Amino acid sequence: VQLAESGGGVVQAGGSLGLSCAVSGLSVSSVDVFWGRQEPGKEREVVATLRRGSSATYADSVKGRFTISRDSAKNTINRQMNSLKPEDTAIYSCNARKRGAYYWGQGTQVTVSS
């Protein structure tokens, strides 16, 4: 099972970025998905959760600005970040859970300049 992340980069405050997580080895429709971020020296923060059969839930810090979705045809997990703030700067990663097993993407750096 592999989760290959793409997207990320540097953007000015107020801008947008899209991230994608291409999944191989299992179907995105069969897993719970977690989207997290981590700044150096801090604990990982889960910013969005997308469980099978449920709508996505978001942390208060990103609610209304970030969205997560599955594309079953492409077997990808797509994430959109709008109205970015400097405090959104972090390494973002997706991970999937199925039957108690966790699978992780490699993470991608997002830097928001003021």
C-alpha cells in the first residue's frame, strides 16, 4: 500500500493550494482518511477526517477554508486549502486506516508567506 502525495509549495497569505494523495494497493472508498499537519517541534494536528459513509469533519482552525474529498475513479484523496494564513505553514500529510492498520503518505511542505 502506498500513499503518494503531490502539491504543496510556497504561497502568499490569502492564496490557495491543492494537495493530492494518490493511493495504490487499496481503494480509497474502503478506508477512513485523516489529514494532518505538523510544525517543527509541535505535535501533529489532525485538520480533517473523512470516514467511510460520513461527511468530512474539520478542526476549528481550518473550518470553512479547507476541504477534503475522495475521487474513487482516480483513487485519490484530494485536499483544497483556501484563504491560507502564515500560521498554516507546516508539513501536511494524509493517512488512511483500514481494519486497524494505518498507512501514511510522505508529507509535503506548505509555506505561507505574509
